[in-house]
Amino acid sequence: MGKETKIFNTKDGRTLLPKSNREDIPAIAGEYISSDGTYYKFTHTAKVSDTDGRTVSLSGITPDSSWYRPNPNIPTYTITAIIPNCSSKGPDIIGFAPSRENPFNPGEKKNFRVWTDEPLTSMEWLVNGSSVLKGSLNYTWTVTDRNTTIEFRGSNANGPVNHKWDLGESSNETSGNDSIEDEIPEDDEIPEQEVIFSPADSMITLNVSEKTVFSVSPDIFTTKEWYINGYPIQNNTTSMTRCWSTAGTHDVTFKGAGSGEPVSHTWTVNVVEEKKNDEESTESIIAITPEYQIVKPKQSFGLDITVDPSTPIIGTQIDFIFNSSMASANSASEGDLFKQKGASTFFNEGDINSSGGTIKHIYGLIIGTSNVSSPGTFATVNLTAGNRTGMAEFSLSNVLISDINSKSVPYTVTNATVLIDTAPVIDPVCCPKSVDEKSNLAFKISAKDADGDRLTLSASGLPEGSSFNRTSGNFTWTPAVGQAGVYTITFKVCDGYLTDFENVTVTVNKLNNPPVINFFEPINGSSFSEGERIGISVNATDAEKQALNYSIKIDGVMYSSDPAYIWETDYSSSGNHTIEVSVSDRIDEIKRQHTIYISECHPRWDVNEDGVVNILDLSLIHI
């Protein structure tokens, strides 16, 4: 691209390209100096045609310092143009940059870009499968020394379009309008978009009334919230301007969330009284106080308008501005500013315009020759919050402060923010708080909000293996063996501004190991004869070494509570018999049964074999 020439000229001036011989080095101009000495950035358009006359145009090409080529034979930033297939349906990639063959040196920044032949309604950049930026055809990435996959995914009503850079040892480059699924090794570290906080120092010192802009960049967040001393102040913005009317220490916190890890940053601001030299400051401070507060919908509240004079004053006039959709004004009453020395005063409470959100012409003055130079409350505005929830801002305009010579005094205004909201409330969690290992525990978290705001549930401290559905509020967990212990889970509900939480303590009981029977005699299927002594014994152990209880039953009848028993059989014991042993650790019981056979055996001298030796047997012998 560009012309083979030594110096690139424009009609308004010259470029900043070097004047060395560049006849063999095609180049394009990056910027130039106009005749009036102003620097301008060039934006270029590249047009590429094939032999069939088909053309693509890549616009908005802006060179930067990373394009510099110490060696003309090594391209540092290659833009690739693609002639789309005329028969394809949906959007197509018609250009991308850089090429994976370009050098990627760790620490330097590379601008990744795609061009398409149709406008896209959805655009997203991913690094190693993690979303890092949405809504742009450009993404700037700081090069690392790891294998990295950078992917662009876009779409419109006609279909999707994708391009992927595989950077590292196993590099590959793909484009198309088919969906691409990535398989990223689990141990790959995902480079995150660098977040820059301003001011860079987390501990800063400001003078009273000194304005400071707090900001976070780039804007990669879907939710953005600002807090001062824990009070929510603003949302949906990455910057906030603040000043303080009195000395003190304040914490300014930004919280952002998106597709990646949540971001939280706090500045600690020490506000001090400005040291005055021989010449006193001539700037008075007029402020709405308190600067931050929370009220409920339909609740009455008051805001004081205070004045800290830098010079003796005799009168003040203001207009009070409020959001009529968030609050209504009831009245304005005089404060003690001009009455500090017992002077007579005149006060006008102003004209309330409820629909316009103003109280105009609030003014007060001292009658007589007195004046005041000490801080005080000029007026108190009484208001009632509306039905809507959210941040309501209150400000002052047309401020006029009069000194003893009836001249206007310079001033600084500090406005106020009021959060109108009722905190949501988590319903009491009614559930068993104890569960055994390998047993299921389930309960539901629910909450209510008096304002009807949309609620968001979340949980922290979830044990491994548990799950919490943020939509339904269902919590389930089946603790595994080895997870016995006490767990504290924090469930939180937020209405967008205020939160409520409840800590739920769950005790997981160690799973008991039942006793183990090591052997049991007599063995199953043993045979005996009537009159034999049969030894019954059982040996068992317990993993927790708990005391064991035994039971020996014969044909369902309890015979012994010891681990051993001798059964004295007689001539009536023949037949099949069931011997049952039970072993218990007082938690679990295990049983085992064996069946034995005892054969019939007639006693000696039982001649008639009736099982009894008596006179009848003797009679038979005599005969």
C-alpha cells in the first residue's frame, strides 16, 4: 500500500515519515503536520480487486506505532483482504488483521480487527474462550508468552460470522460464517483485559471543594456501580466526579461485573482544609446536606442547605432543583445561618413548582447592620419520596451570596444524592441444618421486596459439590464421604441498590461405618448329631472402634448377648435349624444367618427305638 517515494506530501503539509530512501519500501502515511503546525492522524481505505473484477474495500485503517518495521523484509502488521463467495448467504469476513505470521512480542499491544461485507448487530471478542469485549470490530490485546486463541464472533439477522487467531506453537487461522467451538485446555490461563483505574493511587488527598474524576477503563462491564462510604451513589457509568464540602475521610468504591471475574476497586480519599496563605480564600461553600442518604418510598425527609462563608455575608438566594418523578417538595424553612448573632432576618420560602421540579427564589437576608462569617444552615427543604425506586439527585442553581458591601461572593456548590429504596428481605430459611454424608440436603431461598423491585439472588461459601439456582433459589447438596464438618453459606438478595443476607450454617455428620463380621461359626450348611455340643461364635470389628453389642438367636429365639455360646443338643434337637447373629455399634446393626442340620440319633439301649429308654426296652431284651 502507498506509493514508492522518498517523502509523502499532502496539500496541507508534510508527513512525519523519515526522509531516508524508501523507493524499495512501500509505505503509507501515519500522520502529518498541517501548515498551521497541527498534527493529524491519517485514516486510510484499501481497495483490492481480483482478476474477475470483484472488489472489496477495507476502510478505517489507522496506522500506529506497532506498524514500525525495523527490517523492511519482516512485516509487522499485515491486513488480509478476502474476496467473498457471491453464492454465500449471510455476512462474510472481507478482511482481518493482524496475520499470525506477524511478530508477537510479549508486552506489546496488538490491534485485532475484522471487516465484514454486512453491518453486524452482535459483536464479541473472546480470549481462550472467555468473553473480553462486546460491540466492537476492534480489540487491543497485550501479547503474552503463552499459547493464546483470540476469536471474533459476530452475527446479524442473516447469520453468524467468525474469525479465529491461534497464536503460539500450534498456530492456525480460520474464518467463516459457521459457528466455531473452541476446546481450550483447562490449565490455560486466560489473559484478562487490563482494567485501568484513575486516579492511579488508591490513597489520595484532596482539598475541600476540590473536584476529582474517578474513572475505570475500558468499559467491559454489564453492571457498573459506584459507592461512597458504602452508600450507592451512581450506576451504569464508568466515571464519577466528586468534591467534598468538609474535611474528612471517604471511601469511593467501584464495582463492575461482566462476562469475566467481578472487579472491585476502592479509593480512600482524605479531604483536608486547604492551607491558606496570607490572603484568605474568597470562595464560599454552599452545600446540600447530608450529601448521601437512603429513604423509603413515600417517606418524608429533609435536606439542609448550608453555607460556609469565606467572608462576612448578609444574604443568600438560591433555586432548588429536584427530580419531580422521584420526589415532591413540601416546603422550605429558614435555618440559623443569619440568626447566629440574634439579628432580625427576612426569609422567603420560594415558589414550589412540583411538575417542574423546582423551588425558585428561596432567599434570606439580615435586617440591619449585622453580618455572619461562621458556617450555618441557610434553609431546610422538606420533601416526600415518590413511589419509584432509584437514585434521586438534588442540586442548586442561580446561587447568589451577598457580602457586606452587597457584592456577589464567589462560591462552590456541593449537591446531594438520595437513594429512594426499601431494602429487600430474605425469608427465614426453614430447613434441617444437619445432614449425613451421602444424604441429600435441599431447601429454597426466597425473598420479598416492599417496592416490587426485581431481585437478584446470589450465594457465597458454597461447599464443593453443592449447587444454587439464582433464578429459583433452590439449594441442593449431597455431601460426599470425607466432607463432614460445619459449613457457613451466605445467601444474599439485591434489588439493584440495597441488599439483605442470611448466613446458613450446615452441619455434615460423618457417615458411620457399620461393624464388620470377620467370621461366624458354625459355617453355613454344617451337620451335627443329636447330643453334640455345638459351639456358636462370632468375631466382629468396628472402624471407629466403638463398643459392640451382640445377639445370638436359634430359630428366632434369643439365647445369648455374648459373642460366643455353647448349644447343648439332646435327642429332640434333630432337624434343620437357623442360627442368627447380630452385631451393633448402637448406630448400625449387621446380621448374618447360617443354617445347620442335626441328624436324629437314638439313645443306647433304646431297643424299641421310641427315643426313650425304659421298662419296655428291658422287657424286649428279657424276651
